[in-house]
Amino acid sequence: MRFLSVFLPRLSTDRLLRRRAAAPEAFALYARAKGAERLTAVDAGARRLGLLPGMAVADARARCPALELAEADPKADAALLDALADWSRRFTPLAAPDAPDGLLLDVTGAAHLFGGEAALLDETEARLGAQGFCARAAIAPGPALARALARFSSLRRVDDAAPQDEIDRLAAALPVEALGLGTEAVAGLRRAGLRRIGDLLDRPRAPLAARFGQAALTRLDALTCRLRDPIRPRFEAPAFIAERRFPDGLTRREDIEATLKRLAADLAPLLERAGVGARRLEAVFYRVDGAVKRLVAGTSRPLRDPPRLAALLAERLAAAAEEDGLDAGYGFDVLRLCATEVEETTPPQTAFVARREETADADLGDLLDRLGARLGLRRVLRLHAEAAHLPEFAVAALPAAQGAPAAFPPQEAPRPLRLFERPESIEAVALFPDGPPLKFRWRRVLHEVVAFEGPERIAPPWWTLADAGPTRDYFHAQDREGHLFWLFREGLYGRETERPRWFVHGLS
């Protein structure tokens, strides 16, 4: 295993200073604690003047009148660290923030893509430096050792084949702060005369555990790579990835689309070999200046056909350009295509002449995917039959990506072509209280009924609700203009109500 640790010693001040054209002579952040204002972070200029975190603001100003101050913002620092962890995924999918001022990357098997581990360290520091961050990086067989080297040693790399004695010798020279314990625990070690890791390695473990706790020994074992200490990546690594890197960033949309098309062609064999199709694709664009853009597209069925994948991504790219624009800035130098959700699928049997049903299903799937790329797959709905007694509850609009709906059961009586979500109240006149309507007023227009069919009586769902409502008598009615309505009278005259009400529920 190979782990790369990045230490950002001035993350808080770099966050505010890296966008400035000229840095101040001295800059520091402060916070109020227990009625006093104290420095929490200082930049390189302030440190050269002898200012350190923990110093009172009044003392710092007395020592350096030109000191520029800003209030500390731990939430903004944490958000920036998360953004840097996302950016560092350009090197490996397994990247995690190492709060409060570092990153941890699992680069096992990835270093050769960048010319070796030394080149990877150089590139990591150089790219962070270009973004305005002071960074030191180190690679080691364990994350704790890499973290300690990045912070407390000038050594940048420990070979993977280094024997345990060699690792112990390297760790022995590190201070006890390299264990990553709390301030009180480190102070306790120093009061006991234990200043270096070697002081701990030379002593029996049982007394150390009794005095400083098992956590200290666990950290010691992790630091000396005796204990596997996995990192917790910010995002789960997708199983299927294809990516392309460019020495110069891509800025033209045509070039980006062409690259996505090639990535789709690279991804398809990986999916086919595993017998799966993509249900969710994620295209990640790494910009030269460190910004990361993501486009996500879902599919209505397992998909691995390169032309269809490319068409879907092109549609999503066009939608993103219309929404907020895919700001390429100085260009994207890394494009990555991941299948983050997959589903097993079997290849269709080929025939000389495709059946009409297969062609229709494929065309419908393409349409759903393209609409989903534009509008969001959850917004593309399809009607499904529901086992409900009342007409307005007998159908539900669900996301089309959930699959084809079951066939609607045969109806005993015809239903209107368009059913209102809610019945609309009307004023109706009938020859007798429980008879069909003669005329009615709907939306301020009077309609005279010339023909009707009915009634179809639908009882309320009394078996589910104690007060389910009155009975409905439905009529298909036609007015003089030939318009067809689906009306119902609510309530049985003389038994449920003395004044039945009328509604329009649909149109044919």
C-alpha cells in the first residue's frame, strides 16, 4: 500500500491571501475565546516577525503595527479542505481530507501514471503552489507515517520494500507530536521525558499503555506501519472509470464532446466485461486552476452502447451549458467518466431484421434518457395503474426510469381521455333530483346536454375510511357543440344528502 499525505501549514491564511495581487507585510487570523482575542493562524511574513498562533492580538499589534488581521472562519477552512480533497481525486479516486490542514491519498498503483512517486510528489506540490497554497507532501507505506513525514521531516518518501527496522529507525527521529494525539496527551508524554518516537519504541508497551492509554500505542503502531490504518475517502471509488489527460487544457465545447465520446468508447468494454450496464454516469472535469466540475446523467435502463452513452453525455453537456455554463476557464486538463451506478444486463440477441417492439423500446429509452439529461430523470414521469377505487387515485405519475408500468387493467366502463387531478364543482340542473343533468355551467360557460350515458355508480372506499364520503353517480354527457364531459353527482338524494352536488371530472 502507498499513501500520499499533503500538509497545508498555512491553509487558513492562504485561503484569504491567494487571490490577492500583493500580499501584506504580515497577516494573521484571530478568534475570541474567554473574553480575549488571540491569533489562530499566521502567514509566512508574520511568522518571520516572531508572531505565532496563540499570541494575544494586542501583543501582536504592539510587535508589528502593520499587522493585518481577519477573523478566523473554521467552516470556510473545512469547506476549502473538502474542495481540495475533490481536486486531489485527479491523482487517485481515493482521497480524503485530513482535518484541519491536510489531505490523504491512497496512491497504490497510481504513481506510475505520473512518472513515479517522486514526480507525483513534485506535481502535487507544484499544482497546489500554483493555486496559492504552501504545501509539503510525502509518500509512505502507511498513512500515519506519510502524515508524520509531511509535517515533521524533510524526508519525502519511504520505499515500499523498506524493512521494519528501517521504518522504526526513521520514525524514531520524529517528535511525539507526530503521533497525532491531543495537546494534553503530548504534554503528558513530554513531562514524562518522552520527546521522540524512539523514546517510546525503547520502552515496554504495558507500562506505556497503563500510563498513556491504549490509544497512544495504537497511534505508535500505525506510525511504524505495524497496524493497517485505512483512510476514509470522501467519495467511494467507482468501479468503472475512464479518463484522458491533456498537457494543455480543453476549452472548446467541440473538443470536450469529442473527448467524452472517446471516454464512452473506453468505458463500454469495462462494463461489457463485467456484464453490467450504467444506470448513472458522472463526468468530472478538472480545470487547470484547480476547480472541479461534475455532470451527472441517469439512464432509464442499463446502458453500455458507446454511441448512446456519448449522445446522453452530449445532451447533458448542452443542458449544463444552458443552465449555468460549463466555465472552462483556462481549460480542463483531466476529463474522467465514471459509472457510479450499474445494473446487470444481458446483451440482446441480434437478428437480421429488428422487431418493431425492440426498436420502439429502444427509441423510447433513448427519448427518456435525453429528456432526463435535460430536465432531470426524476422529472420525466410515466403513468402507472394503482389499485384504488376512486378514479382520481387509480393512476399515479412515477419517474419513468423506474421501469415500464404494468398494463392497465380492463375497465368495465369507459373513462375520459383526460382526467382532472381534482374534480371541479359546477352548477347543474336536472329534471329530478337523482336524474341526469339537463344543463350545467362550468367555468362561466353554460352547456346544454343533448345526450348522455349513465349513471355509473361508484361507492366510496368505506372499508378503508369510516368517513369516506358520499356515493358518486357518473354520467358521460354531450353538449350542443359536441363536447364530451364526464360528470358526477355526489350524494344519493334522500339517503345521503338533500342537496346533491355536481362536478366535472374529465373530458373526452
